[in-house]
Amino acid sequence: MCLSIPSQVVEIHEDEQAVTVDTMGVKRKVSSHLMVDPLVLGDYVLIHIGFVMNKIDPEDALASLELYQEIVEKLEQEEQAS
């Protein structure tokens, strides 16, 4: 099973057909070769094995990120308790 966390485009590298994305504070460069529609700064995308697979609605992305943050916080609390 693959879990894809919404990532926000923060930099575009047109000469490389790549973008830099921010995934919950972690930035990395990924390929945009598979995208038909152009990406713009601020777009939310889903990534699989280093490739942008599709854009997603900003509201859906933010709702997912909130849920992921809750999961991270819960796991951290459980880790501290043990």
C-alpha cells in the first residue's frame, strides 16, 4: 500500500521538467514529466516514486494535511508515554 501525502509546489525547474515540493516541512525535488497540465507555485500535488502524479484541490489537500498532523501528534504522544 502506498500513502501519498499532499505536497505543495514551492519551486519550478522548467529546464529539468521538475519541481521542488514541500511535504509537511520536508522539501525535495521531484519529476513533473508525467504531468500534462502545467504546474504553478502553490499547487498541491500527489507524488509516487518521485513523480508528480496529479494535482489535487487545495481544500482537500489542507484537510488531509490536518489529519496527517493529528496522526503524527498522536504517535509522538504514544512514543513519549512508553
